Amino acid sequence: MTAYPEEKFRQYIARFNAEDHTAFEDYLHPNMHMLNGTLEYTGIDGMIAHYKERIWPDFIETLTVPRFVSSDKYIAIHMNTHFEAKHDKQGSLFGDVKKGETFDFNGLIMYTLEDGLFRDIQVAYNSFIYTDTSGKTKDLGMPH
């Protein structure tokens, strides 16, 4: 079998970074399952709701993928994610935030494929760093 094409995956990341929720419909299996720390949901609707309601209204989220490995059944990536608060917000996904504060995720993600779509996504953390507007950093551990 042929490995999942890296260029196709990078197109997904570009659409994600553009906050294009239709990418989920094109790349995710209808019964997809996500496990991200204690955050867990199933289905494309769960993914769309998470980003459209909890992330994108409050944060600019930018994904970068320094490493990509795939087979016909799996994709493994090293992922860096940068979140920047768009405005002051009480009760955001990451708690109370001020405009310009940032959060940086560094970790690994494993995708299990079914019919060429992302069926299972598991996120593993190496670090999650908060930076205040003065540049002071703090490692937060797992965010959810």
C-alpha cells in the first residue's frame, strides 16, 4: 500500500490555519475520535464545534509540522502550535486571557486512517508554554 501523501496532509494544515472548518469535512472520518489530554470527542461536528466555538473566536491558532511520517494506515507528526489571544477574555478554553498573551504546544500526534480519512487522533504533549504580554513564560503542563 501507498503511504499517505505529505503534500495532502500539509494542505489540510494550511486550511486549518486559515480557519477553514470545511477541511474537517474533507479530511475527517464521519466517526472520528479525538483524544487530546482530557479533552475527548467524536464526530466531525465535535471537531467543528470545538474550533468554531472555543478556539477560533478567541485565539489565532497557527500549526507547524516540522516532522511527518506516514504509512497507508497511520500518520505521525511532530506538531508545534502557537495560540495568540485576539482580545481579553474571561473563561476562555485556557482560562482568563489578555490580548497578545500566547500559548505554545510542542508534541506528537498520531492519526489512524480509515478509508484515507482521519479516524482516530491522539495527542501527546511535550510542553505547553504560556507567555504573558511582558514576555514572561511559564510551563503549564497539560492544558486540558
